[in-house]
Amino acid sequence: MEKQGVRERHLFSLFAEMILDKAVKEYEKKRIYERINHALETRDKEAFLQLSEHWRKLLE
């Protein structure tokens, strides 16, 4: 019976970690997207290229 409780807690912990990882990745994608837009608006080519590369890596 105790093993089942340990397994359930471990599984819950894994699910929580997955949800947190997804939330962090989504937040980072939103932040980079906004920064890319800003770089476009200000015609900052260097920032745009760097941020675009970061964006591509996030989507992999």
C-alpha cells in the first residue's frame, strides 16, 4: 500500500514538472516574440538576427 502512495507522489511530481516546464517555455517564447517585434519596429537588424536564432532554437 505504501509503495502505491510513493508511486502516486512521484507521478504527481513528474506531471507538475512537465506543466512547469511547458509554462516556462511558453513564457520565454512570448517574451522573445515581443522582443523580435520590437527589433523590427526599431529596425535593429543585429537584435533581430540574434532573437530570430533564439526563436528557432526554442521551436526545435
